Amino acid sequence: MSTPRNEASPATGLNPRPKATEVEVLGIDTIPDADRTSTWVDLLRIQFGGANTFATILLGTFPILLGLSFWQAVAATLCGLLVGTLFLMPMGLFGPKTGTNNAVSSGAFFGVRGRVVGSFLSLLTAIAFYSISVWVSGDAIVGALNRLGGVPDSIGLRTLIYGVIGLIVIVVVIYGYQFMLLVNKTAVYANTLLILLAIAAFSGTFDAGYNPGEQAFALGSFWPTFVLAALIVASNPISFGAFLGDWSRYIPRATPKRKILLGTFFGQMLTLVPFLFGVATATLVAGDQDYVFALMQTSPIWYAVLLMVVAFIGGLSTGTTSLYGTGLDFSSVFPRFTRVQATIAIGVVAFLFILSGRLFFDLLGIVNAFVGAIVVTTTPWMVIMTIGFIVRRGHFDATNLQVFNKGQTGGLYWFSAGVNWRGMVAWIASAAIGLMFANYPPIIVGPFADLGGGVDLSLVSAVIAAIVLYVGALVIFPEPRFVFGEEGSLGVPTSNAAPQEIVLDHTSTAAKVALARSAK
């Protein structure tokens, strides 16, 4: 996959693309036009590469684990992937406009301080998917070692493998975006080829007629189980929502919107490769508690070796895409930490979560709870961001978005003490409503989970609530006209007000750190 590197106007000169082995020095500050050396195909590739892994394969096994037949599981996978991708697609549009990540961009709608909502969501997603990727990749390697060399399985061995994969992921992330892009480019080609070889490996044992019967439905009947399986699949594209701007900020601002939207659409739809691998192979080891380990024992010897390669490359790919953005963003929320320091700190926390999860909890229950929380809390945030993009006609002021990060107050997006309560209240209320309808057993079961006859209504209720509450707030309590730019608002009223002057907040940690660094 290759395209001309420069999609900006001919008058815009680009700096040479940095080498993958150069440590990235750019943080969440606005990326200069000359450094925007990526294309919409890079955005496609990094999404597919980041999801073309065992972490996605594991999510693909859930429709079978929940008791669906093979073809029912395929249908649930397609539905979930399409729904999640449609919500995700607009999230790639912010980076080229603002030159920064989506959490900082959300300051236009949540306030420059209220944008920490996006930081929280990226942290939740990063810990979940970094942990899942290292977890299942490590288990795959342990299973292969057991099958190939008779190495006995043990908590000590798994901890060692987890640690090695987790450490390598952190090293890749420390180097930054270009190195991560290289890893994901490798994952796109290598893992796709290796996964497709499953057709030869399991051609004699796979049965497309697999059907455990109605008694196997995890939630007692077909539709509740089908919807839950689809929502678990949808969590994968939705999980990219907080991160998409981390990569699209390197795309020239003149790139047509349709290319960015298509890059996200095709990047996510290509993940059918690992998803359907998970669906198909789960039918081969149905009933086994440890899917990854059992798959290694079921596979032909030659394919078990290849699966170990898939696991290793995939662990790096998903782990880096998850951890990169969160380290990047939290270095601005906690200014005392550099991007590298924040990345290491979050990586250590995630690694401790992996160990505790392996020792004390059930993998199925933990994954179910985390993906449920991601769907219910991230989707309304994405809906509010998308509505805000539309009514603002895609207008942003990049300088004013950076006020909080520079230890300043005031500006276009200061609103009320740095928080835009319109977006904040709409998000809190819609996420809370979604959780009340959620049905992700055994950990997340809301008080209204049974109102849909067992069908999970968390996504529908959260999305409807976000639309009604946010649009209602924009209409009843109009935002000041200055946030809409010269063209004005689209479909919502505005109010007359003057923006507060931007001044340095000498009491803020960000200001103190900035002054200390400038004095050196």
C-alpha cells in the first residue's frame, strides 16, 4: 500500500519523513504543516495493523463462546463491526484540522480543562487493549513452547513472557509514531498472510455447520446473546475513537475528508480477517477455558510455529497503538512527566493489571466488563464530538486548544473555568444512562438491563441520550458566536459574548514546568 507522500497543496513544503529509529520529540502541541508527512493510507494501515492481532482474534471468539452457531457468529461480527466503524469514522477528521490528538481537540466542545474526559477514556482503552494484547500473545507463545518443546506451563513462565512482550512494546512506543507505523506496516502483511494460512491448516477439521443448539445461548435466548456478541465486536473499532487523532494529526490539513473517512472505514473492515479467524477457530476448541493455549494444541505443528510469530507481531502492534496515545496525552495532563515517562508509568500499571488478572480473575469476565465500559462511555463522547464538528462546520482554533497544556487560562474554549458544561453534562448523563441499561455479565449489569427482554440497550440508550441532551443544550443555551468562526454555526443559535484574554496561570504546574524548561 503506497500513495504519494504529499497530499497538501503544492505550495506546502514537507520535511523529510523521520526515520523509524529517531525518538519522536513532538508531543500534543500542534504539528507543524511541514512535519505532516503521513497519508490517509497510513491511517488505514495503522488501524488494520493495530487490530490484525490476537487481541482482535480473542474478541472474535466471543460470539462462539456465548453460544452462537458459526453463521450466527459471522452475522453478529459483521453487524458489530459495521456499527462500531460508523461511529468511529468521523474521529479521524479532527487531527488534520487541529494538528493534535482527539483528547486535546475535544477541548473545543468540553472546554480546555474538560477535555480530560478524553484523556480518561484513552487511559481506560489503553489499559484494556494493551493488557489483552500482551496477555493473549503471551499465552500463545507459552502454548507454542509447550506444544513444540514440551516446556511446562506455569505462572512464572507466563509472567516472564508477558514481561518481555510488554517491555518491547514500551520501547517501540518510546521511539514514537514512525517506529509504531513501521511495526504496524509489518503486521498488516505478515499477520494477514499467516492468518490466511489457517485455511490450509484447519481445512480438514473446520465445520461451518457448527451449532451447539439453543441451550448454549449465554443469555438464555438468541437475540440477547446476538446483541451482546455484536457489541463486544463493536468495542474494537470504538476503542480507536480516543486514539485516531494521534495518527491523523500527521496528515496534511488539505487532505480531502472523504479519503480520511474511507481510510478509517476500510482499515476497520479489513479486521474481518482476524475476527473471522477467531470465530472459525473458536468452533474447534469450544468448551476449553483457555482458547489460546487450546488452539496451540489443536493446530498442526507447522502452524503452531507460525501462530507464535502472529502472536508476537500482534502483541507489539496492538500494544503500541494502545499505549502510544495515552502516554502522549497524559504527559500534558500531568506536565511533570515527559511523553516517555508517562508511557513507562502507564505501561507498568497495565502490566500489574495483567498479572492480577491472570492470577485472580476470569479472563472472559474481565474482557467482557472492559469492552462494555468502553462501548458505553466512549460512544456518547464520540457522538458529541461528531455533532460538535458538524455544527462548528469543522472550525477550530489550534492555538486556543493548547491553553491548558501551556499553563494558561482564557481563550475561545475557556467557557466556565475551562469546562463547557453543555458537552460535559451531556456526556456524564448519557454514559450513566447507558450503564444503567448495560448487560455485560457478570461484572456490569445495570438496574434496567432486563427492560429490553434481555437485549442489551446500553449503546442505543447512550447514543440517543447524547444526541438529545447535547443538541438540546446547544439550542436552549447557545454557545458564543466566536467559537464558530467566520462562517457561523450550522443549525444552532449563538449568543453574543467576548472571549476571555489568554493569560499565564502562574499557579499551574504546566506553567511552572514550562518556565523552568525555558530557563534552562
